[in-house]
Amino acid sequence: KASYPSSMSHLEALLYDEKPGWERTEIFAQNLALRLRQLLDDESQKVYDRRLGAGRHIRGGDVAVLCPTHADEKKYADALRALGIRCRL
């Protein structure tokens, strides 16, 4: 709906060839946290802010991470926090 051209696609998926086992979830969480840190550090990544009526640099609150279980949520939150990315469950 925004008339502001975004430099980002609206969805990004990290896909793996194998189904994550319980012990591998932390590895996947760390990979996602690293990718998110890259996006947050990239000054060219802009989103449209409806309140401002203009584009602005992406921030953590613009991103949602969906997990199938509460245990997985904690692993992802821990990985994000380890890289200094604030998050809430």
C-alpha cells in the first residue's frame, strides 16, 4: 500500500535441505540471528513507516520470527539477544 519504494522484499525465508532435529534448532536460530543482524546493519535496507509517512532504516520491531513451539521461541530469542538484537516473546 505504500507509495514509498522499499529496497527489501516483503518476505525472506531461510530454507534448509533437512528437517531440523531438536539438537539442531539452536544452529538454525543462530543462522537466522546472523542474517537478521546483517539486515539491521545494512544502511540500504529501508521500510516505509506509516506514522512518519516516509522511509526509514529497518529495525528489529519490523521483523517477526514464527516458531512452532515455545521451546523454539526461547532458542531463537537467545540467539538474537546474543547478537545484541532486542526481542520479546
